[in-house]
Amino acid sequence: METLEAAVLLAASHHATLVPLSLISVPQARGKGARLEHIQQSKDFLEAAQQKALRHCVSLERFEAFTGDVAQSIAALVPRLACDGMILALRGRRGSLLSAKMIEQLMATAPCPLYLIYLPSNGPSWVARLRERFSNMWPGRGRRQRIEEPVLRPLPVQEQPIPEMVLSRYVGSPDIEQ
């Protein structure tokens, strides 16, 4: 939810339309479809994005895609959806919404400018733990908490071939197929 909030606030600050893309992984084996819980998670993600966008008066276009190759699908969909940039988030050394490995792949093959948001890690850092330990040693020293702000950095653009996928615009418009 913190990642969605950061993305919505970034879109609000630039008066941009946010285009959340929910990718549902489909196994490569024939006859196997997407898992029902993945479809439900996708619907929940898009609904949460819409609620946060409404709260901050940000225009939103929700999309959902069923794919066997997430990285290639993202690379192909960004130009098709006419995106000016893509927001990726890291929490510490791990990805948020996408794995760190997937983020690394996207950075290598970016189809548009990337905006990397660095969120504070869930657990306290070693510096915070050290501060906490020493603050307990000195009486009269209150516990201070440092609030870490997300950091954005644009990344370079490169080209990537377009994979096969099915894309559906979530808001009841006809499906786009390739």
C-alpha cells in the first residue's frame, strides 16, 4: 500500500495519469490457466490503486494482462499504453510489487524513462538498531525516529522485442489482443 501511495503522490505532483498495470502470470504449459488467487490479487491491487487515486484526485487508467513473461510484457505494454515513464519501487534491497531481479531486468531493457522509488525497509537498519541501543544508555535522551522519504531517479531507455500477450483494459472496454 505504501508503494501505491508513493506512485499516486508522484502522479499527483506531476498532474499525470497513473496507469497501474496488473500482470497475471500464466504457466507456459498448455491447458493451464492463471490461478484464481492471482486473478483476485490483481483485482484487489487495481481496486486499491483506484481508491488511492480517488483520494488524491489523480486520473487513473487500470489495465490487467495475462502473460507468461512478465519483463517482456511490461517492455511491450509501456509504449502501447503511451506511458511517459514507469515507476518501480525498491524496499531496502528487495523489490516492492516486483522482485528486485525483475526490476534489474527492466532497468537493462527499459522501454521508457524509469523512476525508481526507494522506500524504507520494513525492518530497522543496523544504524537504527545501534541508535536505539545507545539511546537507552543515556537517560533524558528521547527516542527519535527518522522518517525516510522516497527517492526518485530517472534511468536510461533501451529497446526490447514485443512478446505475445493478452491485455485487457480493466474498465469494461474491449480487450486488446496481440
